[in-house]
Amino acid sequence: MRGAAALFLVALLAACQPTPSGTSVPASPSSTSPAQGRLTTALQALVPGYTFEANVTLAGSVATRATGRWVNGAGEFVIAAQNAELTYRTVPPQAWVRDDQSGWIELDSGSPLGNPIDALLKPTTLETVGEQGGMLNLRGTYPAAALGLSGDPVTVDLALGADGSVVASYRTPTPAGEAVSETRMTPASNLEPVTAPTAG
């Protein structure tokens, strides 16, 4: 699953493949706009290391919560859903899940999550909504597949904080009711590196 990094990327509500691990934006008319430039700068600043918290609410109740860190393209995070908790570690292209009884187990399917930065770098459209107190608010549209979803393009609200944080949120209908995803990424230094776990 592409879980924790969004139903903006935490698509814990849908099984899907991880996004590419690149962090560059292909040349396009939108990539030269002021809004795109600000978004790209904010996201690229997170690449060396950041912590994140992602929450998905479904019909008004928290369905999934994920917290963790990304360091130079590798990540470790804890996902809590349905009264269960799992720890994932990904050092692309490999990924592992930690089992309380067996320890770390490598996943055959590779990385279960894409880095949240990857999907957010490439909106189809992007506009500035407003700026106040050092907070820049943008609104973009993204292909549903980029967020691990299907159907029509998704509108994502993006808040770029003066502290370097990026918050992405969006709403999408599901058979169980409206799902709301919000992911906050905060730059952090001196994070413990994410490395491949020892066997067992």
C-alpha cells in the first residue's frame, strides 16, 4: 500500500504501487510560474530530512494516522489504523515491515510508500490563494493516480509555512463517506539515518 504519505499520498484506502523516487520537476509551462517556483523551493528544502504526520479522517472519524521521518530519500514510519499498528522502513528499492514476533521482514513488492515530496512536486495546475503572516496558501490539481487514487483529478490545498513546513490536504469521496487527508512535513536536522535493518 502507499499508506502514510498520503491519501494525499497516504492512500491507505487503496492498494497501489509506489511513486518514483525522483525529486525533480519536468520542464513545463506551469513549472516556471511563481507559485510553482515557491512550491518547488519549499519541497526541495525538505529533501535532506524531515518529519511528517499524516491523518486520514473518514466520515468525520480518524481512520489512519502515520508519523515518521524521511532522510535523504529513505524513510521509517509508524502507521496506526483499525486498532493495529505497523512499522515500515523503506530504503528504495527495498522495504521492510516489523513484526513483533519475527522482527523485520522484507517485503517482496518493494517500497510500500512513495515519498510525499514526489507526488506534490508535479501538479497539473497550481494557483496562489493568498499569503499572510509568512504563510503562503496554494491550490493545485493532481492526477488521482499520483495520490494512489482513481477517478477525476484531485484538488489539493497546500500551505507553505515560514518555518519551512509544508501542509497538504484534500478531500475525496469514498463508499464509506468523505475522506479528508492532511499531511504535515516539517524540516528537521540531525535525524537518525534510515538504514536497512539487520535480518530477523
